[in-house]
Amino acid sequence: PEVINGRTHKATVVDLSPWVEYEFRVVASNSVGIGEPSRPSALLKTKAAVPVVAPTNISGGGGSRSELVITWEPVSEELQNGEGFGYIVMFRPLGSTTWTKAVVASVESSKYIYRNDSITPLSPFEVKVGVYNNEGEGTLSSISIVYSGEDEPQMAPAGASALSVSAAAVEVSWLPIPWNRHTGRVLGYEVRGW
């Protein structure tokens, strides 16, 4: 801390965080050294301010058909800067000019799910998440690309064949289902026998 002239009995402390409780001590010093610190002052909370830190790690995806799942890392309490803290979620289909805006009032929230039957599977969306409190709206994150939920595969694997390899084992093979932007990735296959 800055050394204050010995004839001064008052100082302004700057660069404190908004809406945080502080206590202060004063230490006297001279050419011989530094004395014992005073007892702590009473707790004093700084005034609230608009939040300035946006959520990080904006991502999402997954979910069911016709859903857009958006996730983020919540803002810690010491960076919320006041009461009434929440999140502003903004998204639009990639290439669109109009943003859809939703408010998530829960401080602990880290996810928002938008459901709409008009969303096609695996559609890319531009997404950004911001913050607000009782003092006003704060910073928005940078834009991230998040894909809507996938649909179940619409076709069966082709070319299934079986080859007996022993008295107790059969090797089954098939042609993979091609990737389709409208149905998504094939994460696995199920082999049934009867």
C-alpha cells in the first residue's frame, strides 16, 4: 500500500470490488520500523455495480430433437457485483440477423434449453451469454457456435452378413450408415440375433 504522510488522518482506498465486504487496518511507521496494526474496522460493503465479467466456456449441444441446449460456466459470487444477478441468453440460427433473447434468473444456473418444433436436427446456432443484476445489464460473452439436438437414425444399416467362425461364435458385418447432417452422428450399433 501507498505510504501516507504522518500528518494525514484520512485516506481513500481505490480499486475495490463492488458489493464486497471489507475491513481495514492502519499501521504506523517511522524510520525505525513498522508498528503493530490497529484493530480491524467494522465490516463495510462497497456499493453494487453493473456486472462486468461475462460467463465463460459457452457451449452446449446434445438434447432431444427440436431442442437447443446452451451451457456456460457460472460467474462466481464475488464477480456478480450486486443483488438480483442472472443470465441473459441470446441465440440465432447461423446466418440469421435476428437474435432471440431469454432471461435466466437463477444465480446457480449453467444451462438453458430452448424447445421449438421448427428446429431441424443438428442446426448451427450463434450463441452468446451475458449477465445482469439490479443495477443493469452487463457484459456479453463472445459468440460460440452450438448445434441443436440430433434425431434418431432414419435408415437401417445395409449389407448385413454373418459368417460362422466357430461352434459358438458368428461374425456379423454391415455397411456403416453415412453421416447425415439432418440426423447426426451414429454413436453405435446394436446387433440382434434370434
